[in-house]
Amino acid sequence: CFILNRFLQNNKIWLISPKAFSGLSQLKMLFLSHNRITQLKPRVFEDLHRLEWLRYLLNNSLAQIPSASLCTEMPKLSWLGKAQKATPWPSLPGGKNSKGSSLSRNISYNPLKEIFPGQFESLPQLRSLSLEGLEIPNIHNLTFQKLANLSHIYFKRFQYCSYAPHVRSCKPNTDGISSFENLLANVVLRVFVWVIACLTCFGNLVVICLRSLLVAENSQHAMAIKSLCCADGLMGIYLFVIGAFDLKFAGEYNKHARGWMGSLPCQLLGGLATLSSEVSVLLLTYMTLEKYFCVVFPFSHHRASKKQTVLVLVAIWLLGFSLSIVPLWCKETFGNYYGRNGVCFPLQSDLGERASARGYSATIYLGLNLAAFITIVFAYSSMFYSIHITASKTAERGVCSREVTIAKRFFFIVFTDALCWIPIFLLKLLSLLQVEIPGTVTSWVVIFILPINSALNPLLYTLTTASFQEKVKGWLQTEQLEPHESHRSFSPGTRMGSSP
């Protein structure tokens, strides 16, 4: 009488001897679930040549699959115990181990720490593989390369799909930012990336041109504004390039995903977005502090000279450039810092990211940028309070009306800053705490929320200001009068020349 089934579940087993199953060559089903098994020694299943069912992963503490494939020892194995699911993954129709056979394997939801690159190389006929719920920090292009017949694969993260570009169906098929087919998963994102890019570039270009044509009373402030427009314009260029690569990879993004996220264009694009974001933040802070000292301490504040302003602006650009280039310069320390997602922006952290990279991004977003935001809110609140106190001592209606106008202006400046930065702060904090964040949130933040300041800064700091509008009106009136005056001065001469 041969033993065909062996039920060893719920026995608090923590170690299996290498000879535990020796001589059980006729065994067909083996149940080892709900134990405390932490490791499986090599060749522990070498006598189980006829084993078809193996259920050992459920509620054990297995941290690693043996480097030698299980199926080398158990060639007839067609069902590998599924964890935390109600129904098994049965073999698809087809004879076991025959040419063209269809097999499935499921090792989902287990505390595996790594999967070796050659783990599945002895399963060339495998058609379906489920690795749901598994973090695979050592995932490699070679891991699934030998699985030429694999048609369905299931991961915890969409990013893992790029390591199996030959597989027809991969789940999840999107991370909210990108999908199996497109760099930008949502059609709304694919349209509005162009709209926002155009608005951002056009608005900032108009301000640069107008500021260059008009003579400014405060040339230092005009320099800062033009510098801010240049920084914000870079965000528009970033969005244009993202839109262009989305068109380039349309319909087959997953085939190019791994190469794209590790490519030099993606790294440079991420650096460009970081440069734009950080220089804009620093310039807004500098301009706010300049205005704060002028308003709150009008008699004691020493205005910066043109040379000092140039030095400050150069220092801000150098600091922004340094912050963006460090991850590219120190690849050994930061890894693929900008290539964590399809849009090449390091906003969301995950377990696969290096600790140094997480710390660096946290320092930028939750350190420097948060401090800048708090400074801006405090400065504008203090300015409004100072103006309110001054206005309360004056009974004139014009002063009160001016106070209301200033209050509205200050409110919109702080509101747009908060609208842009608070979601980014929260998203970064939650991702560092390893809170699961839907990818759609990140994509909307990068395409819609992050460029808010870049698109609206031209309006808030230039186009809607009363002084700038008056200068534009005066300039337009001058331009209209000049042709008229020249025509009047030229007309008598024409008549004189034509008279006999």
C-alpha cells in the first residue's frame, strides 16, 4: 500500500529534515500549510517525483524559495499551494510536462524576501504565474526571460510588469500614472498635459516679453519676476516632453517602460522638473521676504542693489541646479532616483527605493519646501496685519478699498501656494510612512497640481497687478499715438511736394 496523500498542516512544524520525505516516491498530495516553517533546505523534495499538489505556503514564515527550482525535483507538480485565497489556480487544459502544456504557478501573499533570477528557468512551458502581494526588491530582467510561453503574470506592483515585456497580459495593468499601453494612463491626462504645458509656456513667455519691453520702476523686482518666469517655463517644457514621449510609446508602453525609466532622457527630464520646482519655490520665498521687509519695516529696510539681486538670483539657480543634479551625479547612493515612475518625478517613495534617496527627497519636500511655504504664509499674514493696522488709523475710504484689494491679492497668492504644495507635502509624508496611495492621485498631482504655481505665477505676480496694467495701457496708448503723430507730421509735406 502506497501513501498517496500526507496532511501535515497545523502541527507547529518549523524545520523539515532533508530526509523527511525520502522513499515517498508515490506521494501525490502534500499539505504543509499553517505551520511555522521558515526555510526549506535544498533537495528536501527530491524523492517526490510523482507529487502533483503541494500546499505549503499558506500561513508559514517562509522567507525564501530554494535556489534550485522545486520543479526540478517534482517534475509532475502542477499546483503550488496558494496563500490567502479561497480557490486554487488549477492547471489549464493540457497534459502535464508535455510539449505545449499549459501550467500555472501561484506563490502569492507570502513573506518571500527575494526570488532568484533563475528561479523559473526550468518551467519553459509555464503559461500563468501569480506573484501578487510580493515585494521583489531584487527583481531582474532575467527572472522571467526563459518563460517564453508565459501569457499571464500577476504582480503586486505595476512597475514589475516592465521586467516581463514579452508577457501578453500583466496585472495590475496600471499604477494610475502609466498603463500597459500608454505612458499616461488616463485620456484626460493625455489631453491636459498639452493644455497645461501650452498655458504655462505661453503665460511665462508673455510676461518675459512684456517685462523686457516696459521700463520698470524697480529693476531688481523685474529681474526676479523674469527669473521666476524662466523657472516656471521649464515646467511647461517638462510637460511638453512627457506628452511627446506619451505619443511615442502609444499602444506599447510596457515594451519600452524599463528602458525609458532608466534612460538618460528620463533622468534629465526628472532633473529639469526638480530644477523648475525648487528654483520657483526659492524665488517666491525671496520675493516674499523682500516685500515683507518693505511693508513691515518700511524705514529700516535696506533695499538690495542691482548687484546684490543678481548675486541672490545666481545663488538660487545654483542651489536649484545642485539639488536636481546630485541624484544624477551619485547613482551608487541614490539608485534610479528619477526613474521610479513613467513621468520621471520622484514624488512617491516605495520599499524598493534606497534609504538615502528617501531621505534626500524628504529633506527637499518636507524640509526645504515646507519651510518655504510656512515662511510665505507667515510673511503675507504679517504684511496684511501691518497694512490693516495702518489703514485703521486712517479714516479715508480709499485706504479701506486699497486694503480690501491687497487682502484679496494676498489671499490668492497664499491660496494657490497652498493648493500646490499641501497635497505634495501630504503625498510625500504618506508615501514615506508606507501608506498605500492610489497611483491616480500621484498622476493628477504631477500633471495638474504641481504646475499650478508655474501656470498662475504670471497672473498673480505680473498680469493682474495694477501698476503693471497701467504701464501696459500707457505703452499701448503710446504705440497707437506714434503712427498717428507721424502721419500728421508727414501729411503737409506730401501736399507741399505735390503742389505745382
